[in-house]
Amino acid sequence: MSEIAQLLTLLAVAKALCVSPHTVRSWVRDGKLRPVRICRRLLFHPDEVTRFLAHPQSSGRTPTEAGCQ
């Protein structure tokens, strides 16, 4: 049986990356972060978040710049 990854909510991704939900929506709008859309919800595969973090210059902002502590 294949492993099924749990999708992350927009709020969970924002909190993990130490940015606002608005910033995450902006990255989605700009095509920098690809969501899984279920109805109107934006959900994120953990591998997509990992890919995004591997290329911080694509976001224009890094989690450490966001002031997360």
C-alpha cells in the first residue's frame, strides 16, 4: 500500500514559514507555490512546501526574514 501524505492547510503553511496567510496566497497567485485545490480551499502537499523552501529566492522572502521565533 502506498503512503498517503497529509495535505497542509494554508494556515499551517503560513505558520510553518513564519509568514501571513496573505503572503502564502500571494505566492500561490504568483505561481511560486502550487496548491491542491479542493472546492475553494487551498491545501498544500508537504513535498511542494519542501520544493518551495529549497528555492527561497523564488519567494522573495525567507522564513528568517519574516521574524519567526
